[in-house]
Amino acid sequence: MLSTLIAKTFWLPEQASTFAKSHDALFYFIYWTMVIFFVAIVGTMIYFAVKYKKRSDDDRTSPLEGNTKLELAWSILPSFLLIVMFAWGFKGYMSMLIPPANATDVHVTGYKWGWNFTYHTGDVGNNELIVPLGQPIRLIMSSEQTSPDDMAVLHSFYVPAFRIKRDVLPYRYTVLWFEATELGSFDIFCTEYCGTGHSNMIGKVIVVPPEDWEAAISSGRDFVDDGSMGTLAEFGEMTFGRAGCPACHSVEGQRLTGPALNGVFGREEAIEGGAPVMVDEDYLRESIMEPQAKIVNGYPRTMPTYAGQLSPDQIMGLVEYIKTLQ
């Protein structure tokens, strides 16, 4: 009954993801805690103001002495409430950072002014993200320039009904995940001012039954810009060969000029002159665009940069291809 009452209120939109109930519960816990304290404190102030109002010029304030127990009480007891709020919020924050192992990846590209969504099948949707009901989806997001004379700007991907929001940054990947719990259409907003078209940067998340998802995403344009068909990883494999990557990187474990790439994704690599790093999408992207930034121990600084030589789509495909190498 309570969940039905707060599913959509004056303060919050409808609940449509697994995060919504826990986030809303914390919001209302903080909200009602503040209401209770506000009423208690302001009510006490009003009561004392009336009770101890000066009645005549002969009134004198009684001598005041400190009350150590009272001072400790109003310092320590609220601290316990703050600890509860922090622990509750931290738990929710960490759950949003770590997607399930079975999450399906979708690449999100923010541009001036709209969103592109690239699926594992190689299909691309413009301003409409189509996801299956009840299945975790991981968004790998970046901001890209729309033309050589343009520049990439900061965006922020926000779905109010899912209670998710994350900055979308130029020249790197940020990650966000969710699991939809309701069928239907839900608004996407950009919550970071990104220029004159910012207010028009509105999209939709379309939640469909799982059995209809593959057919629904195939209605968009094909990812591969030269007209050939294939999945995102297959396009990456083609790019891997065309860019000359096999000359320095083995996919079968042999040591060449550069590190072997099979099994590298999700592994920690020892870095020259620094702490070990986890090989994730952002590390792979950086290694393609700025290969001298983090050099794996024992390998020479010989890899050239591919910045300006590979399109964002090609980099996206390369990353997905490397992820499949085991």
C-alpha cells in the first residue's frame, strides 16, 4: 500500500527501475526526519518565545548554566542519524557503480544536441534507447564532436523515472547501469548546460518485453558506415585488421612488440612508473588515443596515436572486439 502511494508523488516521478524504491525510501527518510526536527525545533522556539516573553521592565533573566547532558544529547543523537543516512546512501551509490556480470552493454554517444545509442548487434538508435524489461543494461557513454570544426562538450545523462544520472564526458568513457521494471516510454534529459540546443536534448527510453527486444533494436540504421553488415564486435575485428594492429598485438597469446590482447579485458596490468590499472573500456580507449599515457611494464614506447585516424565508431568497435578475446 505504501509503495503504491509513493510510486508517483508531488516530489518524485513514477518508479520504473530497480533503483527507484531504495532511492525514494532514503529520500523520504531524510525528508520526514527533517520535517520532524523542523517542527520540534521551531515549535520549541515559539513555545519558549511565548512562555518567557518579557512582561515588564522589572523582569530579569534567570542565571544561565550549561547542561552537559543536554548538549551531548543534541550532538550525539543526530550524529547517529547522519551515519544511517551516509551508510544507506553509500550502499545505494555502490550498487549503481557495479553492474551485474550478465548486463548487456549499450554505447551512448552524446552530441550537440542529441543522443545516439549503439547496440551489440551493430544497430544504432537516435534519441531512443530501447531496452528489455527486467534485464540489466550497462551504458558506456562518451561525448563526441559532430564535425571536425566542432568540439565535444560535457553532457549529463538523466532518466528521472529510473533515478539514474551520470556525466557524459569528451574523450573518455563513463559507465552507468540500470534494470527497468515497467513497460513504457520514459524521458531522457541532459542535465548539464551544453549550448544553445540544450533544452531540445530530450530522448526516450522505450522498455519492451524481452522477447521483442532484438526485433525492436534492428529497426534502426546499421552501425557500419561502409554498408557492410555485422555486429559491433565484428566491425571492431575488421577495424583491427585494417588499422594494422595485428603487427604488434597478438590475439592468441604470443608476445610481440605490444602486449597480447586475449584475456586482457578485466585484468590488472602493471604500469611503468605507476600503480597497476584495471583494463576496462576507458583504459582501452585511452590506449588507442593516447598510447604513451600508460605503458605496460616490459614493453617499448613505440605505439603511435590513432587520434584523428579512427572514428569514434571504429574505436567503439575495437573496444568491443577486444572484450570478446579470451
